[in-house]
Amino acid sequence: MSIEQALHTRSESKCELCGATDALAVFPVPPASDDSVDQSVLLCDTCRTQIENPDQVDANHWRCLNDSMWSQVPAVQVLAWRMLNRLRAEGWPQDLLDMMYLDEETQSWAEATGDHLSDDEQVRHLDSNGAVLEAGDTVTLTKDLNVKGSSLTAKRGTAVRNISLVPDNPEQIEGRVDGQHIVILTKFVKKQK
């Protein structure tokens, strides 16, 4: 059975957030590590468009979360929680959030994208030019760096592939240079396009 067939069975061929029956498609819930049934939901075009384009959100459409937030499916719970947080300035979503319970693992998944944080609260990793860095990006060193605790000097122009972000410090990333795992200050890197 394909993922889409499994989701149609699970959702009774309805959008798992609003209940619509038209234009349904599989939506992997970010940051999904795989496109499995457990990490995906079946969404209508309206819900999917508004999730992917926050500037096009119609708050009244999301009153459907009053029902879908009680789903037993963690992926549905995650999307409901994220949308309620995105809309909490409307007033009514905060009441629903106060009632909603997510287990620890599901809560971590829901918070993973940082959607629930205001722009002031989000930890953003920026390169030397102000470009936003994301996990998995490739960066280039903008100056020679002496690696502490090692005789290694990472040369200017060295590409560091598949970086990871230090979650609580927006000024640091991690990556491998010459086979050695190092921490690099973001002010010394430039994101490759």
C-alpha cells in the first residue's frame, strides 16, 4: 500500500485538518526525516497553501483546528499546534493551545521548525553577508582559521559541506574540515548558493 493510499484509509479520504474532501495530497510534516505515513498527513489544497504561505492565512478557515487538534495522529497534532501558535494573536487559538496536550516527543517535533517563535525569539544563524544558514548547507571559509586543540589550520576558501547549527548559539555552526569535526564562527563563513 502506498503512502497516499494509507493516508486515505487513515483519514477516510478527508483533509486531516479541516475535513475537506477535494484536492487532497500527501504533505510531509517538516522537518521530516522520511516521507513515511507516520510523518505525513493528507491535506486539502487550502490548508497546504496556507501552511506553506503564512502571508495568505485566513484565520477563520483554521477554526477547524478545534476538532482536529484532538487527533490521535502525532503528525496532525504537530500541524494543529503550529497553526494555533501562528494564529495565537487572534485570541481564540490561545484558548485551544491552553487545552492541548502533546507528549514530550511530539512537542519537540512541533517546536523543531521554530514556527511558534516570534521573529525576536528565533535563533537565526547568519553568515558574514547576513544570509540565513540552515542545517545541511555548504559554506566557504572567509579567512584562515586555527583550530583550537589541534595543529590544523582551516584555509580560506575551504568548503564545509553539510553543516549543522548549534541550537542555542546563533554565532556557531559545526562541520568537518580535513576529516575533523570543528565548531566555526558564522562571521567567518559565506553560504554557497
